[in-house]
Amino acid sequence: MLIKTYLWQIIFYEERNFMGRSWECSSDCSDMSSYMSRCHSCRVESGCWMVYDRANYMGNQYFLRKGEYGDHMSMWGFNNWIRSCRMIPRYSGSYRMRAYERENYMGQMMEMSDDCDSFMDRYQWSHGCMSCHVMDGHWLMYEHPNYMGRMWYFGPGHYRNFRSMWGMSNMRFMSMRRIMDSWY
């Protein structure tokens, strides 16, 4: 039996446009400060990644796939530099998520297996999605319809209360999409 292995690699640079010192990473890193003092640009050689503007996978986050990101601060509106990163495992199975209208799995529930560009339009959820259970796959959720605004990564697991997870009041999501195998 042949087992495929994938090597994820991302290169971080201290300055914009791939200048200054660099650091290559091929695994999750909760705090990049021991490797470099700041990071203003990066190059994704392989795999898909989430990068965060705070240590320990906190703060604003952004999804990256293979390509060059010469000035992430102006592209994404980060107020700070990249401080932690997480690999997103490759996944090619089915996608299943139970999305709930309210926190703690309350309110209307919808089992989903595809992208949703607007919870409001599809399900008439004026408050969007406020808790979820990801059974299969990897997902991105967005604060506005049509995959706009800030985004968050969700892997398999239980997410009972978005507000308590990220410490933000009125935390809800208005659209979501699957991270597809073809994105790698």
C-alpha cells in the first residue's frame, strides 16, 4: 500500500516584499518570536495555512494557500505582524457540519455538507451561525455574507460558544465554505 505524505512549507520574512531575515516553517508554531522579531511577508511553498496576528493562534487570522504574500498588512488590514501559524491538514473525504442559530447548540439546526454564502438568505437566520459541531472536513467561517470580512478556521470538533472562544461580543458568522482538497 502506497501512503502519500505531504510536506507543508511556508517561509516568513521580517520585512515587506520578502526582505530581511527569513525563517522556514513546516509545522504549527504557536509563537514565532523565538525565530524572528517580526513578520511582514511570507511565501507559501506548499499546503494550506492559517496565520494569526497574536501568539497561540489568537487574534485576526487569515487563510493562505500556495503563493506569495508580499505585504499582508495592507492586503488584510492586520494591525500587527504574523505571530503564529497553523497547518491545515489535507482532507479529501465528505464534509459535514451541524450549524446552530444560537450559542450552546440552541435554536434552529442545519446539517450542512456544502458552502453557504449567506445564512440569512438560505435559512432566514438573522443572527447567523453562533455555534457548530464539525463532524468531517475543514471549514472557514466569515463574519459577513458572501465570504467577506474576518474569517476563522474550524476543524473537526465542538464549538459551543464562539464568544467565549475568542472573547468577542456578538460573535457570529454569516457565511461559510469548505477548504477543498483542490486548494492544495
